[in-house]
Amino acid sequence: MKPAGPLGAAAPGGMLPQGPPPPGPHQFGQNGAHAQGHPPQRFPGPPPVNSAAASYSPYASAAQSPYPAPTSSISQLGGQLNAMHISTCGSGMAPPSQAPPGSLLAPSFPGPPRPPQPSILQPGSQVLPPPPTALNGPGVPPLPPAAHRQDGLPGPPPLPGQSLGPGYAPQSAANYGAQMPGAQLSYPGGFPGGPAQMAGPPPPQKKLDPDSIPSPIQVIENDRATRLGQVYVTSTRGQVPPLVTTDCVVQDQGNASPRYIRCTTYCFPCTSDMAKQAQIPLAAVITPFATIPSNETPLYLVNHGETGPVRCNRCKAYMCPFMQFMEGGRRYQCGFCSCVNDVPPFYFQHLDHVGRRLDYYEKPELSLGSYEYVATLDYCRKNKPPNPPAFIFMIDVSYSNIKNGLVKLICEELQTVLENLPKEEQQESSAIRVGFITYNKVLHFFNVKSNLAQPQMMVVTDVSEVFVPLLDGFLVNYQESQSVIHNLLDQIPEMFADSNENETVFAPVIQAGMEALKAADCPGKLFIFHSSLPTAEAPGKLKNRDDKKLINTDKEKILFQPQSNVYDSLAKDCVTHGCCVTLFLFPNQYVDVASLGLVPQLTGGTLYKYSNFQIHLDSQQFLNDLRNDIEKKIGFDAIMRVRTSTGFRATDFFGGIFMNNTTDVEMAAIDCDKAVTVEFKHDDKLGEDTGALIQCAVLYTTVGGQRRLRIHNLGLNCSSQLADVYKSCETDALVNFFAKSAFKAVLHQPLKVIREILVNQTAHMLACYRKNCASPSAASQLILPDSMKVLPVYMNCLLKTCVLLSRPEASTDERAYQRQLVMTMGVADSQLFFYPQLLPIHDPGSTDDQNGRERP
């Protein structure tokens, strides 16, 4: 039998035991079409017969070993993570012999109980345990010498108190984060395939010691204690920012603020082999329109006139701080592709004694990580300036909505919120035009032209082929038509007061709004207020498919998929024409959120859900959501491209997006709350000197109708040491990535498989750290990197969400709603979603945060 390694046992050749390949970054699929073949999936199903082998083989074949392969370290650690219920933390290193009483972490594990120590013979040892003495305690096995392997790889680490043998260099625990003090999690049972174990009852299990387990609250408070209120300067490449839960002032000095981009690690491994070894996802969570506090500088706007932005001739990267000027300022080398470009004559400037342009601090694109360009006509549709966007409000006036007062509430509130339509800072009034539609089984368009004394209604009964019955007078300027609009909003509740129609349509409503925007040749946003399952005869008609029998079966994924492909094709058309859809849903029963919410998700809109809505209880929440959604910062008809320096590239995208190809992320609109998570893979070896550079460019139309480019740049470190990669990780971004990749996979894979993959990859990441970075220790000790101390807790929170946890008491609509909600979240929102903050409401002073602001 081979000697047992520190994490269980090593298979021949230094490989891990045989088993299914771990879910590495190579398995993630793209949120869009691939250039060649089918997109790879992170959560694959069973391989087909005669399928090709994986691109790499992380496990040894069973044929290589004449002995049964022991249980792998990853499966052992995975079992621990499955059974753990972690809530608090300690830090530092402590050998098991110094453990405080009661600190043994031994939760219930399936499988054989852990036998008493005297019953286990160390592999390779032929000496029986000595009798109990005052020196060695009751039956402690002897300390074997350090093992030597014939393959030249290091043998297992010594047991506590044993000196290091050949192949083990002393390592400092202080450099690699926290190991939990005291005795640690024990593995379930002895060495598999070893000598027979002593019969008898298992030893009594000790409860978890809450003082020796990682605490998210303590980690958050520690970060606040050291970085709260400080100025975070972005001049240093690859530095790890404060946690999203820590308020600080960000000063842009060459790299984008963490409010715009957060990474799973700020130090990329130099090679793809290192990345596969650690299996830490290399990803960035990008929130291009993130809200900036008033005490931070807003983005500067650069206008080069008709010449447009300066770009690299080869890779088309935009001018940024990563460009290196040379030859007296006449040429510059691109930091992304190393191409040497001529400086345009209008952009020429001399260099100083250190090779920096004399106007370095005068041009935002040379000294800042984030800025905006005014786009030229080349960046516009049909090479002409875009029209200002429009908002269309579409109200369900079926019987139930009239009777419960919802229609009246909406109409009253619209008269107020329309006064606060978003506008450009220099504009006196908003350029956004507005329109109104009501519907049940048919559609009602309203003419609210300013010269009318009364609004006019036009009815469209043919919902199978929707058309816009009027152009002039449908989309109007609110200030000009204010009196007619208020008159209409006062009349709508009375107009349909006697309606007994309970059936509604839905897809034709979106179609009508899109056609109206298309006819007006402008982008825009639909605000739909809907409450029931669309059962009327029309495209997109749905039936009740809420079948609890599908739960915990392979067909459960059907519950997350749309019933009809009508909504998928409708979403694509909306993105093509810059039509964003935001849906306010008021269901009293099943409404098939998986189908109705698809268009809002793919068009960059938002889904709000108010189950069993009651005006006296829920109206304030709804009105706040409506006001915030109308007033928040937003860009229309957006296209995003993520460029990287040589050696790696963006491969997979997750969020409320649509992709026609493998590089362009298309969004009908993007607002301050929407984030896109991007995964990267290696193309070649990365250099420690040059680092890894990322540039995110978003082309969009402002609320004032101006075409702009928003640029975010970020430089990351690269290292050939795994310890540096682990030290630069950010747990909150990791959980955001894992959640989106898992929630995307629920459309195609059984939930059980997804949960297992999440646990196995978490275990693999921690096992790799233990093997390559931490000091040798007993196999029963759980060792966590300092940057990942709370990762098991957060992953446990993810595994217990109603999306991944199949329980009949969680409604199908709620599970679909939460899935779509998380898919567009930024890091701050996902952190709060998976680990909510609890406030003592009996103490009024506790509802304010450190800055005296009332918490949401």
C-alpha cells in the first residue's frame, strides 16, 4: 500500500485518485453563441459513449495502481463541507496538541465511525503500538520517519511533533493566512483499505466550538476597523480593495474603482497548468454604471470631435494609462497587444525626462482608470445620431386589478414620478418621451398629444399580429402634454371600472411596445404592470405547469425553462431594437415567472414581484421600487466588449445579456444595478512583469440621446506562486461567480449534480491551498486561506438557496424569481443576498450605519 499523504492518500505518479474530473474553468459555457461547435458546460451531464477524452486528466487511471485507491482528499474535504454548519472563526496556527477543550470539530459524517487510534497501523509501519505509559499516553502509535517515494515526489508530512524529513522545506504559517486553532475536523474513518479496525462503540462526538470557527461578521468588522472611511488609491496594480461591506473613498489613479470592477483574484496564475491545479475561477464582476457617492469624482467626458477616440490599430483597444509612449511622443506601444502605433498629429505631445507625456495629468484617458468618450457617427446606428429614448407604461386593467385598487394606485403614482424623469446634468428638463397602453385581452393605445382637450383611445383586437395604430401623439414630451396625461391617468380607473374581463395577454403587450419604439426610431423602456397567467388566446399563451412531482427528479430543470420559445425570440428582437422591459408582477397564484421573466432578464430590465399584493401593506414598497427604477442612471442600446492583454482572454459571460457572437455583449439597456460576470482563460503564459490587463468598453446612448463610450481599465498582477494567487482572492466575488454559473446550469443539469460540483470545487480549491501553501499538519486539520476564511460559509449559503435546494414548500415562481434576480447582481448585492444583515429593530439607533445613514 502506498504511504498516506497529508490529505488522505496519494495515487501513483503523484496524481489524485481516480474519479470524475473536477469542474474546472474549462467547463463553463458561454451566455451566447460560440464560434465553433457547442459551448462547453461547467456542469456537464453523463458523457456519451465513445466521447472524446477531457482536455486534461487530473486523476490517475485505476490501471496504474495494483492496489485499491484510497479515498481522495477532495472527497474527504467535500464531505466535511457538506456536513459543516459554520458560523464563526478564529485565526492563527495552533497544533492539535494545544487545542482548547471542546474545540474538536466532528460533525456527523456518513460512513463508518472513526475508530480509536490504537486500532490503526500506520501504512508501511510493522511496529505495534507501545503499551500505555506516562510519556506516550494510552496506546499512541509510534512516529514513523518521513516517507521516501520512489517517484521522487515529496512524501507525507510528519505528524505533530515530528521533524521534517527530506522533501519538506519549513514554511511559515504567517505568510499564508489563517489555520483554525485547536483540534480540527476529523476525516470519516481510518485509512481505506488498511488493517482491520477494532470493534466497539464509536467515541462520543464533541460539539462545534463556536469560538474556533470562521465568522463572517468578524471578518467584515475586522476589515471595517482597518479600512473604513480611508481613501483607497488605485495607483498600484493588483492590490486587493476593501470588502464591499466597507465604506471607503475611492481615488482613481490609473485603475478602475472596485465599484466598477471586482475580481475573484487580483493575482492571476502565470500558466494554465497553475490555474487548473488551483481551480480558482479567474473572473471579473463588472458593473459599468455603478453609482458613485457624492464625495467621489464623477467620470470625465473626453471629446476628440469628429476624429473620435484614439485606438490601437491592431486590437482596437482605447487609449488608456497602459499605453507606453516612445520616440519623443510620436509613437506609442499598446499595452494589450504590444503593437506600435503612430500618434495622430492632433494628439501629439512631448515627453518629459521619464518618458511621460507633458499633458499626462490633463487628459483623463492617460491618468485615470475610468472615463467616457463622446462617440462619433461611426458608432451610431445607420451612421446618424440617435433619438432620445422613450418610456412606455403598460397597465393590466383586468377585473382583479381594478377591484383591488392596483390600477388606481399606479395611475396616481405615475402623476408624481413623471415629474422626475432622468435627464442629463446640463439639461433643464428630461428629453425622454412617454406613452401609455392598457390591456386585458386586447390592447388600448392612447393619443395624448398636447393640443388635445381629451385623450383619445384606439383599440387593437388582433393580438396575433400586433401593430401600432398611431404614431403622432403616442410618444410625447411630458412637460408639453402634462395636462392631457394627468387627465388620462385620472380616467383610466373609471374607464375600466365595469370590466369583467379576467383573461390577459402578455407577449403581444411587449410586441406592441417594441413596435412603437421601432416606429419612432428610438431606444426605450417598457414598464409593464401585470398580475396573472396569460391564458387568453394569443402568442405566448401559457398554462399552469406547477407540478410538485418534478421536484428532486431529472425533469426539475423544466420548471426553470420558459414554456414557449416565443419569449426567447421576443427577447432577441427587443435587444436588436434597443427595447428594455421592466416587469412589475402582482401574482395571487402561479404565473410562470420562468417564462414571463425571461424577456426582462435578457433585455437588461428588472423583475419586481409582489406576491399576494395588499395595498395597505405593500404599496409603499412598490412605489419606492417604481420611483427608483424610473430615476436611476441608465444607458440604452448598449454593446460591451472586454479586451485583455496577451496570454488570456474573456471566454464566458453571465448576466442579463444577449450575445450574437463570442465577443460582443448586447444589452437593450444597462443601469446602475446590473452587473456582468466575465470569466477568463489562459491562451499563453503570463509574465510577472507585464501583469494581466483588462479593458471594458461600453457603447451606449444616454438619456439625452448622445452616443458615448464608457471605458474601465484594470491591471492585475501575475505570479508563478500559488500562495500569491490565494492571498489576492476575494471571497465575495467568488461567490457571485459560483452563484451565476450554478444558476445558469439549472436550466440544463440536475440540481444534485450542480450541488456536488460546487462542493467538490470548493474542496479542491482548499485542498490545493493546503497541499501547496500551508505548513504540514495532521490530516484531520481544516486549513483555510486568510482570504477564503468564510468561503465555506458563503458556499453553504449558496447551496441552501431555494433555487438549488429542492423543497416542495418553496414555490416554483419564487425559485425562478430568485434565480433571475441573482443573474444580474453585482458583488455588493449578491453578498447581502446570500448572507443577509440582521438588525435589532428593538434598538432604533441600530438602523443607522457607521456614516449615520439609515440602512435600507
